[in-house]
Amino acid sequence: MEIKTYSQAVNYLNSFINYERIIKFPYQRSLKLERVENLFKKLRINPYALKAIHIAGTKGKGSTATYLAYILANSGFKVGLYTSPHFKDFRERIKIIKTLNSQVHITPISEKLVVKLVREIRPILEKLRFHKKFGQLSFFEVYTALAFNYFFKKNVDFAVLECGLGGRLDATNLCKPLACIITKIDYDHTQQLGNSLREIASEKAGIIKGKSLVVSAGQRKVVREVLKEKAKLKQAKLYFYQEDFCSQNLRFGSNYTLFDYSSFLGSYRDLRIKILGEYQVENASLAIFCFQLLKEEFNLKEKALYRGLEKAFLKGRFQVVKKAGKIFLLDIAHNPLSFSSLNQGIKRYFPSKKVILIFGCSKGKLAEKMLKNIDYNKLIFTRANHLRAQDPLILKKLCAFKNPLLTYNLETALKKSKELSDSQSIIVIAGSFFLVAEALTLLEK
């Protein structure tokens, strides 16, 4: 069938196996960089030609990527930003960010161009869909090829690339980056990446290339050891938050955070970010240090640093939505570490509020550990409208906490939360990217 419309193009792309929707799969056998390399070769895409910054980690990848993309855009560059997953439309994953007349313009790939590109590459995709040697192409690999293709056609000056799963075998790992950033590493995707932090860190560290610049968040001891071992092997320069660069003097407003920053490359005072959460200061600091490493070579401006950080915005990260007299806090926290950060943020920004928590997660996630890392007054279990969503009844059996209410869809959970809340309450929705995406849609109605 010929692809003529956007919906037809999306249906075609979704016909490829999607590991984001599968709980258990053989990670080592399913993801193959050789397959992506072969795909790029057939599509005549040279990933090494992109001026890329590559970001891996468990927590904070999307925020760090967004800060850096906004900083570069405010320096006058056209920046391609590739992130995952998406809230409503997969076009959110592939964006161009640039500044015109001091205004930041964020442009997702257009529906028209999606149709055009899919029609162009479809013959090659069909030839490679089931490859005897390399196995079958995946949804993420095809989307990554689409993103690289688009960035070349748009002549971006930089591409900020967020890893999907892991790092070593991720489709984005064919780039030869100007710098790598590794955000906080913790337990997540253990069925694929391993049950120990050493195994998980080894997969994430797979993005470190020979003689590259590597910027890391503050990490646990075992993670630091893995990153140092990998950097030494690759002769890469490795820098750690709170060791080579740091932030201090944090000040919190109702809708912003101010902080100072220093490193051996220079210091900045009164930096402002509007993505809330104390942990966001560390994410922003990773982007700032990367900016400093690239500053001289690309003539980046300090004014752009301040403007870029302040203008950066990302849905679903400690996002406050006020509706019908109720305060909703949406956060895509989906592992124990991110729930600790969420809890810290609630105490910081809403210290006197009772917490009504609407919780739903994907199958295979560490639900009990997540819930042990957050304080709440009322708990409502629910499920997102997604294949991977865990049954609320199973959640109740797994997590014997404070007589939770059970609901089987988010609309009912929202209704229950409104009935339980008063002027002294805040309704928190967390546990799954898919749950937060659905909540945003419902709250925007």
C-alpha cells in the first residue's frame, strides 16, 4: 500500500517490533549495533558527520538534553534534539530548536516531512526488515534513522541525542560525539541491563568513545569505578559533578530555582531554571559544564547560557497543573531514585500539603521500592491505558501500604482524588511515563 497520509506513515512505522512495549526480551540478541550500522549504510547516513552530544543514564537524561539544546540554540545555532519516549505524538521525539529575534522556536518534524521521508526510505526498510544475519529491525532503530536523516536534511549545527535503553547497544550509539554526558545511574530495566549497578553502569558506559570528553553526574562508588575503568580503557577525559564542577547557594521560588555554579573553567552566579526540583540543578550543571568544554571551540556565549537555562521547559518533570481549584503535580518518576527526588521536591515546594498519590507503573518495575521512597497520606493505585501497565490488584498484593484505593483507569483515579482532596492537599501523579502522558491529556480537556 502506498503511503499518502501521516496516519498511514505512523501505522507503517509502528509495524516494526517495539521493545518499548515488551516487558521481557533477550536484550543481547535483540539489540544489534551492526544492524543499525547496516541500515545507516544503506540509507547513506554518516552518523559520524553529526556534531553530536550523546546522553545516557537512568535519571535526568531528557532534562539535561533539553537544557543543553536550549543553551546551544540561544548561542545562535540550529540544534536537533532527539529524545524518547513521547507523550502524544512520536514527532515530539525529533525536534529542531533555534532562536529567532530572541525567541526560542521548537519545531517537531512536520507530518508532511514524515510522510515524505517514510516513502523515501520504505524500500530499504522492507529489504532489511528481517535480515538473515542481523535480525529484525525495531521501531526505535527506524525512528533513530529517521531522526538522523532529518537532522542532515535540515543542516543542524548540533544534535543532542538521548539514549533509549542502556547505551552500549542503543541505536544512537553509532555517533562519534563531541562530548558524552552520563546522568545518575540507578536500578532500572534490570531484566535487560542486569541486576547489579556494575552491570547497569557497564551498559551505560558503552557510549564512551576513544579520547572523548565525558561529563558525569555524582555517582555511587561502584558506578564511579565502572566509569573510571571505561574512561581509562578508552583514553577518555572523565569529569564528575561535585568533584570537577559543582553548584551551590540554591534558592527556591514558587516557580523557579536560582543557584551559583563553579568549575576550573569558570564560575557563574544567579543562574535560573524553571523546571522545578532540587535535582534539576545537577542536571543543569551537567549541561553547563558541557557548555564550558565546548565554549571556546564553538564561540559559545555566556549570555546564551543564562537565557537557555531559564527558557528550558519539559513536560512531565515536576510539572504543576492547577485546575478547578485543585493542584496536580505530574512527574515521570519511574524508579526508586527518581521517587526519592520527587519526595524531596514535594517537601521543598509544598511543605505543608497533604499528598494524595495516584500511582501506576509498568510491569516488571520496582513498585514497592518506589513507594517506600515517597511520603503520602492517601494512595490510589491505577493503570495507564498501555499494554505494559501493571494490574492495580497485583500492585496491591505487591505493596501492602496504607489501605490503597484500587481503580482500573486514570479517569476514575482522578475523580477519586478530587473527592479526597481539599485546600490543604496536592494530587501527585507518578510511576510511569505513560500514566503522566495520559494525565496531561485528561487535565488539558
